[in-house]
Amino acid sequence: MKFKAAAVQVTSTARISNNLTKCRQLVEEAARAGAKVIGLPENFSFMGSESEKKNLLGQIEKETNAFLQETSKDLGIFLLGGGFPTKAPTGKVYNTAVITNPNGEEVFRYHKAHLFNAVVGDGFNYSESNSTESGGKVPDVVPTEYGKISSAICYDIRFPELFRSLSEKGVELCFLPAAFTVPTGEAHWHVLLRARAIENFMYVIAPGQTGTHDPHGNRKTFGHSLIISPWGEILDEIDKEEGFVIAEIDLQKLSEIRNQLPSLNHRLF
């Protein structure tokens, strides 16, 4: 089976309505170009300060869920919302990815497992665990007419055991929505994504944030959204501008690669 998939790249801010308007525009453009499975990046509906997030949490969650359901139904697509804050029982939030189907129904929900606490040299102190709760679980894999689909989120990419667990569940197409920092993006973005695709013989669709996200210029992201084949080929990539990438997904080719080089069946551990 062959179909087209796309990854949207945006520069999100703290203004929810502006973010969702831009995302709708780009998702519509990708759908018109033939994409049946489309991903939005981490923080696509809101990317602001922790205090703003806390004050707007209910609004972010309500408007984002409505956007995903309405957009996927209107366009007849599978749509990934690659990360937005939802309430956690601890009083913190989850960083949550959701997939909705062409009927506007939620078929996948994942709370980011690995939280980004790091100082990477860009002048910004990342302490995600201060306000965010880990989901603590491997994502589900959803069977669809476009193959077995799942998603991790951003920092999860550095933990190959999560992707091996997805591989054991039969994943064929995995999203990796992100808001990657510039220093770590320049050093590791491409190699990590290609490694996860090759190790597990799966398509990787990586929608990313790009540019400067706050008035003070403190928070910047790497961009370079891309789609990678199970053989590790970059099928399409965008640089730093807002837009989308699109590529053909060939599940028959995926099956042939797995049969010709059955390394997933040769694991000892």
C-alpha cells in the first residue's frame, strides 16, 4: 500500500488562536497535496512561559482537542497533535500527544515519558520535570488503514529501548514531534532520527518547531522537520521556514526490507 504523509513545521508562541490558525492553514495545504496522515510538532498550540501555561491550561486543552477533532474530520485525515499540556492528577501537567482519525475520533493518547532537564549552552535552562509529569509508559501502537502508527515526543528519541518496544508491537510509521534546541539539533537531530528508523525498520515522521518563540529571543528551536524511510533515507526535509514536508509511504517496500534483512528477528536480548 502506498499513501502520502506529511509533517508540519511552525513557530508557535503563547497565542493559542494564532497558533491553531497557522496550523490549520498548513494542514489544509498538506491535505490538498495528498497527505492522508499528517503530524504537528510538540507545543503546536501553545509555546509560552510556565506561568502562562498554568493560567491558560484549561483553555489550551479544550481548544486543542476541539481543533484536532474538527480538523481531522473536515479533511478526512489522521492527524497527530504532537504535544500539548493536559491536566495530571499530581497537580502538574502531562505533555500529551493525540491522534485523531478521519471521523474526528481520538484513537491515540500518549503522555511524554522522558522529560528534558538539561543545560545545552543556548542560555536557556530546561527543567521540564518542574511542571510536567512523566507518563511512564511506552506509547500504544494503533492499527489503521495506513499501517500501524504510533508516536513518541522529542527527548524520547534518545532512548532506543522505547522504540524497540514499539518495534515489538509492530509499529510501521512512528511520529517524533519535537521542539528541539538549536545546539542539540545541530549535533544530533538527523543522526538520532535516522538511527531509530534503521534500527527498527520503520518510517519516521518528525514535525518540529522552528525559529524564535518569545519576545525576548530566549527560546529558539532547530526546525529541519523531515520524513525518513526504513532504510534511513531522508525522503523530504524543510530548513528553518514554516511549512511542511510530504513523502510517499510504501508499506510494501517496508515489508520487503524487513524480509530481506530480518535483523528484527535476530535479536538475542
